[in-house]
Amino acid sequence: MSLDQPLDPSLRDTLAQAVKEGFDDQIALTQEFVRRPSQRGEEHALQDFIFAELRGRGYQMERFAMDPEALANHPGAGKWSPQHSEAPIVVGIHRPREEAGRSLILQGHVDVVPTGPAHMWTDPPYGAVIRDGKMYGRGAGDMKSGLVCAISALDALRRAGWQPAATVYLQSVVEEESTGDGALMAHIRGYKAEAALVPEPTGETLVRANLGVIWFRVEFEGIPRHVSEMGEGANAIDAAIRTIAALRELEMAWNDRRGEHPLFGEMAKPINLNVGRIEGGEWASSVPATAAVDFRISLLPNWDVKDCAAEIEAHLKAFVSGDPFLSNNPPRLIWNGFMSDGYEQPEGTEAEAVLARAHEAAMGRPLEAKATPAYIDTRIYALFDQIPSLCYGPKNALSHGFDEYVEIDSLERVTLSIALFIAEWCGLEPVDPA
């Protein structure tokens, strides 16, 4: 079945049946993914499991390490820090007997954010408990279930007797939650295709654009004294609090400029400065000698990340110069993660049209698109490969929060949609009898 032939109208029903027949196995595999903890730097065991799963399906396999030097030399890389994951990137490669269709990257990330206190979850964070049509667990939505949807879409095609008539790369990456360096490492390694699809949990919609992200840390040193002599010391934590307030002014100023991008101009507050982590102090009765704050801030897709970083630095420097203590004891600014531009996916690409047809066949309704004030790895393919980069996946809720979940029924629908997309974008050939 080549690209110059329209898809058989019965293919939708054939693939729907194939997805349904394998759906119990798909859910079981998703649970296996969720039950394997994979916070930053701890993804090795899950990546080994995925390597074995893909190899067992007959894909050509590659597993490769992060290359800090290559990343440092790339303009899209996040900043390396001691916390940076060194878990490998795993790629399963399908090669057809004849390259008759268009090549495709299917990519998901396996790194997840910390769970927070386990007692604040209804079920264990890595329990993958299914209840009331939802699977609960850290990473169930963001985005282990989406990666399994991509794997299962190819499984369904094979179950129906077909395989893509083009090269398909199944990429399992890390560092999506902190630098974006995992997807970038695959790009640097040389993996290229004519389109990319990242099945993040988008609520069965297409993401048209996402914001850029910067991570940074500010470290403070105070002057410790006994609390009875507080006036003779300088509280590092108090200095951090003043700095947070000053950076909120920058957040407000950036949001006042949101109209510079039409897709984000109507949002009340697309740009968020997050105080993600704060530490400091040594003793309740001592004026704190140290403090540190980890920040995350977003930026509009048409802003340059280096310009924004310079603006952060200048804003911090201006505040420090007017602070009686900090002007003589300036804090240390450290770039320690994301340094990424946002992107906007142009309308009218053939890949989007193919996805729209697949979505409508699977869902029974037109494909909708939205902008999202978050980071997504599709920026790698949009900015550096300049190919159609589709972010599209299942319905979920409470990402990064307690009781994160994905909707089970949505997984079946999205898997069918991805299978139909692959069928039209890549073309089909009968499964290799070997």
C-alpha cells in the first residue's frame, strides 16, 4: 500500500480491531512503565527494559550516552549540572523492505518529576492503580502512557499484517523535564526524519505552540550571628525572599508583553516564574549564613532565549545594586537547566493534514489545536530539523501533582489515531515474513 494509493476505507475498522485485541497488553505494558521509578538520573533500569521490549519486537537497536561536550557546543542545549542524568537514550529502528513512504520519528520521554510525600497520594505514587477508568501514578500521564501508545500503534499495524513502508525511529529519551538534552542528543546523534510525533498528554488535541523555558539558581551568603545579635548579622534567607519579590516584577513585565505573540496574547498569565526549590539556614537560633533558590521561568516563542537570560541577569543586577546588603555581598547566578527557545508549528503542513484525518477517523470529531504554556520536546524537531513536529496525545490530569492520572479510554483512541497516521504518512507494506 503506497502513498499514491488512498488508504482502504476498511483499514480504520481493521486497525481499531487490532488495537482492541492488543489493548490489555498495552495497559499491562503501561503499568510496567509506571511501576519502574525513573526520576532524573534514575532512568537506567527503565531504559534497559524498553531496550529489551523493542528488541523483542524485532527493531534494530541503538543505545547511546549523553555527550556533554557535544551538547555544550549546541545552541539548543540546556546547562549541564551535577544533577544532569547520564542515563542512555534508546532508539528502536524499523526499516522497510522498500523506502516507499515518508520517514517518521516517534518520541517519548521516561524521566518523571519527584513524587512529593507519598502519604499525600491516594495510592502509592508508582502503583499504576486503575480505578474508575483512570490509571494513577507518577508518569502515567506525563508521559509514559503516550510512549506506550506509539509502541502499541506499531504493534497494532503488525497485528493487522502491516508495517510502515518507511523508516521509523522509536526514541525513548531522558532529561525532558529539566534540560531537553535527551531529544537534542538524539538529534546530535544524527537521527532525522520527515516528520516527528511526540505523544505527550495533550487532551487529544494538537499543540500549535509552546513556550521556551529557562532554569536558574541564585545562591546567597549572609553574615551569621546569634539570634540575640541579629542586627549585627545579615540573614541570607531574608535576602532570598527580597530577591524573589524583585524577580516577580520581571515576571509581571514579561506578562505585560504577552501580546507580542498572538497565540499567547489572550492568556491571562502565560509566563510563570516558579520558585521551585528553596534551601537555607543552619540553625533556628542562628542568623542564616546561606540560602539558595531554584527558579524556572518561561518565555514567548518569538523571544530569543539568550536575550531573555541577559534580561534576567540585568534585572537581578539592578536589584542587587540597590539593596544595602546585597550590593556589597552579591548573590551568585547559575544557569542550571533549561535554556530553550519556544516554537510555533506552522499551519497547513501535510503532516498535520494527515494527523487531522487520522484523528477524525479515530475520534469522530475534527482535530483541534492549542498553544500551551509548557515545554515540549517537539521544539527540537521544529527548530533544528525544521520538519513538521506534532505534539498529540491522550487525556490526563494533575501532571507533576498528587494523583496524576491518564484516562484509559483515551489511550485506545489515541493509539488508533497514531496507527492511522503512520499508515498514511509512512505508507504500508505487508509484514516482513522474516
